[in-house]
Amino acid sequence: MNNIQYSYGGNGTIRKVQNCDFFPGIRVSKEQRNCLSVKVCEFASKELDVGHTSVDFSKSFFKNIFDANEKFHEKTTLCVFAKAYECHCEYVDQNGVKCNGISKLCEFNQVTGLITSKKKFIGCTNWKPKEKHRYLTIPNNVDLELLETMFSEYSYHPYGIDFKNDEVNTVDESFLHKVENRIVKGSVSKKASACPVTFYHIIPENLKECPFIATVSVEKHNHPPPPPYKTPYNIKNQLQNIINNEHTLDLTRRKNNDSKLLKWKTIK
């Protein structure tokens, strides 16, 4: 039952059932679980705070989610801005004093053949010639105009605007948001009221004779549907097998992720 999109819990009560309307004449086991709701960001649109009984990707609800994901360049720019403040310069001078500089947006002249162009990078405010301070290269998919605006007009708040004490149902999210002239991380928490939905998994005792499983949910969810980003384990395993069998190593997830990492370099 690990392939279900919803997060569920409970004691996993299982009992044998002799007669089941879904599988007449077949001995089955019925497993009961409770929906654990979803965690929602404090900056999430109020339009997303709705209950549901079914999931239909053609509805406007999911259109809003998918449209938000199209703002890729802005999200990438926000992440680069945050990375600039979270990664500190590690340079130590001849006296053993560690650099306390902060990040700033810089530029240098890049010469390619007969063409000279200015290229932006994120450097250290304490940099001096012949000192090996760190700098951060800027990916091509970053909105440079937006990044310049952030450095000149925005401040970074890694723990949100009003940091509260840690709670079990609250976590810091990795996504960043623009709030007035501040770049902040939102807190993600569960709804105050528990979701009333109960899941029933009806599983034949002999899956070879009856290779089907019925999942039934009772009541209405009091929260939005979980986003369709939790890839079921069996699908990931099957995809990995296809990749391995076809020897298409460039398609592996690790290679894809490595190409997007923000890497520090040393400037001399």
C-alpha cells in the first residue's frame, strides 16, 4: 500500500472477511487506515484550501498548481539569492583570521575572441587581488534583472518573518517567497482539525488467483489533494530498470540533479 498518494496512518487494523461485495466468494483481508491530511505552506493561496472527494487534473484547482510551477526562472533566481546568503566565505588570511564578508553581486569582463562582454557573478565584499575568496557562478536560467533587484532592494530571512518555536506539525520549506521587500522561507503545517477520511484496503488472500486490490475511502477530505509529485516506488523501480537495460546513463536522476547543483569556486 506504499503506492498511494495520500499520507495515512493508524494502527493498521487488519481483519479477515468471508464475504465481500467486491470479491464474491473470495477470502479477503480488510486493512483500515486514517488519512493524515497534508501540510500546507502559510503563503499558499486561499483557493487551495478546499476539501475534496476526488482528484481531477482537468479542474482549475490543479491548473493553478501547474501554472505556479511554470514560474521556473523566478524560483531559480530566489534559490540563487538564498544560496548566496547561506554559503559563507571560508577564506582565512595570513594571520589566521576568517573572512566575515557577505555576498554581493559583481561583474567582470569576459573576452571571447574579439568580443568583450560583462558577466555577472556573486562575490565576497572583502575580496582583494591575490586573495582566494569564494564566489558563486550564476546559472543561465536565472533572471539577472530580478537578481539585481533582490540584492539592492530585498533582505533575506531564512527562518521566516516571525520565527516561532518548533512544533511537531511545522517544518521549514525549501521554497522562497517575496513578501514586500523581504525574501522569506514559509513554514508548512498541518490543518488544526484532523481529516475524517478512513481508507479501507481490501486484499484477496490469494493474489495469484485474484490479482486485484480494492481501496475504498469513506467521508470527505477537509484539505486539498496531495500534489502529484510522490512517485510510487514501483514506477521508479520500473523506470530505473528500463534505464539500466537500455544503457541510457545520461537519463539517471543523479546525473540530472548534478547538472543543476550550485557549486562554489575559488577566485584568485
